[in-house]
Amino acid sequence: MDVNTLLRTQYELKELELNSLLEVTQAINNNLSEDSLYKIFNFTLRANLNIQKLALYVLIEEEEAPDHWECKTNFGTEVSFTNIMLNEHFLPISQITKVEELKDPGFFDEFDIVIPVSHKNRMLSLVFLGGLQKEIEGQSAEIGTTFIQALSNIIIVAIENKKLARRQLAQEAIRKEMEIARQVQQFLFPKELPQQKGLQVEASYMPHHSVGGDYYDFIKLTDQHLLFCIADVSGKGMPAAILMSNFQAALRTIVRQTMNLNEIISELNYQVMQSANGENFITFFVAIYDQEEKVIRYVNAGHTPPLMIDAQKQAHLMDKGTVMLGSFHPLPFLNEGRVEGVDNFMLFAYTDGLTEAFNAQEEEFGIQRLQEFLIRYSDHDLRDIHKLLFKELEEFSGGSEYHDDITFLSVMVNTQHNQKILLD
């Protein structure tokens, strides 16, 4: 081959390379799919650059699965590499390497070289090539590998950027969903709670994440009857917020028609079964206080039992009721609890994130510690009690992260109006 022919051959090769880069760049700018980019890469090496054998392995990263390598395109080989796992001793490769120099290449011995593709010091891909053009007038036996590495890098980084963009869009969608769910949940909570002589209701809510599955409510049924409740829905985010929204609407509709707790609970259970299709459930505590009769009627549907502290500072566990709502229809049993002769008391309802908080020694905060705290401070203002309880919980946990939402709902009836004010 004379000099002119050699130069023309090299010129044509460079022209092919430039055209290939142009095609790939246009494909990326046109936002083609990952599969389309892999096909273009395959065609470019096979048709334009006359590569005889190829296996392209790409690192796959998934949130809920370990990282692994997949063969995304393969041609010209004696065996199909789409089902062959990548040997671990290939992973430390950091520069273009002859396969024959590798220890125990296995099935990969039919390739000539392996080209690593990395971005920001992170390995993204390995390109195995075989059947390379061996000689052009004494030139290097493996020409074009630098270009192939550059082409591979452009393709793989473009695909990596697509994945990153998808993750960012998904995270933004989740953020917006969580914000909507948070607004829905805040809308469910009563805007005002009674703060008057003889009756005080206080609520505190600390979500584990931006949106939790807790709900509380206070409803004045008549001048004589007061209803208060607390609930915890399984799941988080928008599905939990929608389920709890339906639950609140159903509760407020039902209590306009009846004050019979058995009827209220049975109908709520049916509504949860219809809304959640058995995929979610709700723990629920509801009580109705008759101010004239001095009687509390309640049902505990699988919820962490609230504590009632009476005038003699005796604690009563409010655990009579049934199973969680949405788990069975009809309910297998339903018992109504009843406490009579109560005109001075504090009732403290909460979600299990409180008693299941842990300290550094893996000890639970527990119901016994809570009961002792409530008895000690039961004659203080409810707002102060909540502040002190959060302080106690913080000291107990030593700053450890809470594993669940924490919600308090307290009701104090005191005809003597002798609450102590402990905090400003």
C-alpha cells in the first residue's frame, strides 16, 4: 500500500469516526431511549468500524437491590454473553487491557481487548472487543481503541445522565406527593380545641417523616356529649392520607346519625374495608363523655390503650374494644368499655411511636414509664404536660432518631379548675 492509499484509508477511518460521533450526539440530543442508544452503539462498531466481536457490560444500580453488571449488547461471539456473569477480577481494570494478559478470562478469552469506561472515578462499563483489524502497513495492531473508548464514554455517560434525570424527576414527584399528603393531613386535624373552664383538650403531633399516618379529632356531639378519638393508619404518604381523609369524612357523617359506639365502629370498619380493599388497616380509639351523667363510653379498635388518671391519681388502662379496623368484616367481637362517676380526670391517648421509642441501650420508653409520668403531672395544665413529656422523651432517647410518628391527644375535665401552671 503506497503512502497516498494509506493516508486516504486513515482519512476515511477518521471521517467514519467523526460521522459516528455526529450520529451519536444527534441521537442523544433527540432524547432517544436507552435501548436506542445501545442499538446505535452496536451498529456503529459493527457496521461503520468493522468490529467483529463485542460485549458491552454496564453497571446497574437499583435502590432496593444490590448493584450488578448486565451485558447490554453482544454480537459476533461463539457464546451468548447476555446470560454470562461478569467475572469479578475484571472490575479493577482501569486502562485498555489485552484479554490474553488477564488471569483466567474464562469465556471472555475469545475477545482481544477490554476497554474500561468510567466517569468521575467511578466505573460504569466494560467494553470487550474481538476480531480487531490486525495490521495496516506496520501501524499499531489495535487501531481505533481510543476512539471506541471515547464513543463508549459518551454513550454510557449519556445513559447515566438519563437515569439520574429519571431519579430526580421521581424524587420531585415524591416530594410533591408528600407535600400534598401533608396538607391533606393538616386539613384533617381540628383547627381549634376547647380551652375553657372545666374542659381542656390538647394535641401534639411529631411525624417521623414529613407525612405520617396519625389522626386525632374532637367533636362536640351535643351540649352534653363530647367525642374524642385518635387513630393510626398503616402506610405513609398519599395513600395513607387519602385513606385517613375518607375515614374522617365517614366518622363525621356517622356521628351525626348515631352516638351508639357499636354502630359507629361497625360502620367505620366497613368503610375502611371498602376504601383499602384489605391492603391497609387503621387502629382507632374513640370515646364519648357524657358531662351530665359523668360517664365515659369507649371502644379501642386495636390501638395502643390510652390512660385515664382519675381524681385519686389512679391510672385506668382503656383497652376494651375490638381488633383493628379493615382487617375483618364483620368484626369477630366488639366490646364497649365504660367508666362511671368521673367528673375530674385526665385522659391521655397516644400512638405507639411514644412507648416504642428506644434509648441507646435498646430499652423501650414503655407504658410503665408513661403511667408514672402522667400520675406525677396529672394536676398540671395539659400544654405543660405535653412539653414536659417531649422533654422526658428526648432525655430518655438521648437524641436517637424516633422510628415512628408520635401523637398525643389529652382531655382534662376538672370541675374544680385547679390546674397548676408549670411553664410559661
